[in-house]
Amino acid sequence: MMRIILWLVGGVLLGGIIHVVVILTLPMLAEETTWSRLSAYEAENKMLVLPEIKAGEPNPLGLDPELVYGLCQVDLSQGPVYLSGILPDAFWSLAIFNEAGTVTYSTTNRDGIGQTVELGIFNQAQTRLLAQQQLDIEEGLLVVEAESDRLALVLRLAPPHEAVRARFAERLSAIRCGPRP
């Protein structure tokens, strides 16, 4: 009887381990990911305002139709990346994430930044050069270190009224994103 209980416990334990391994590896095998869907927008080193989402239309990224979205994909292996510009005086948020979907950095205008965004994104090697003062940066630049080189920056603006949506999209398109020349 003891042997049967031991085999059952061992089988359940082994089945649990196999189940967890399969669940954790399945996302890595996916062919269509958020990153691949974002890459279709061709927003390499520029801020691209995503099309407005209308009710009843396809929404492959699952975006909130009330917000205005800007996307910029960058590669830090080409050098440090800078995000700069002035955003409208309303709620906005910024998220920087890698190909796996892990958020590297996020902030909002409620973090004391206000309307002006001046952000420098560096990989680990570039951060070392920055610490050794071998890279020149502007005073007041917010420095972010990323562990991976390929990143997506997503800016979200919340227009207080539908009438200002076009103006918000215009301001978002004026944001500079990418390496400095």
C-alpha cells in the first residue's frame, strides 16, 4: 500500500513539474507576439502616432480607444537613444519595454516631469561610458539604463475632450525619438 501511495505522489509531482515547464515555455514558441505586431507599424527611430481605434473595428493591440498612442522602436546597439519634446498639459504616460514584453522603465506626468520630456536611454556599456564622462549629455536629461538593445517606447496621451484629440496627436507626432545625429 505504501508503495502505491509513493508512486501516486511521485506521478503527481512529476506531472506538476512537466505542466509548469510546458506553461512557461509556450509563450517563447509563439510566432505572433506583441513585438511582431508592433514591428509591422515601421516606427524605427521615429514617433509614429497609431491610428485612432473606432468602436467595432479590429483592435489587434488591445488599445484603449479613449487614448492617443505614439510608438517608437529603437535599437541601442546603434548608440544611445533620446526622447525629447513637449507634451500637452494633460495626463500622459510612457512605457519602455523589450522584445519579451518586460517593462524596462515607465513614468507619467504625475512623477513631477510635467510637460517636457527629455529622456536618454542607454545600454549597460553606454552607461559605463556615461559614468566615465566619455559621453556628453545635456543637463537635466533623465537617464534610463536598459538591459536589452531592442526596445519599444509607447507614449499614451489622455485627451480631456474629443475636440482636442487631433491637436494631441499632432503634438505627439512632434516628439523626437532615436539616436542623435
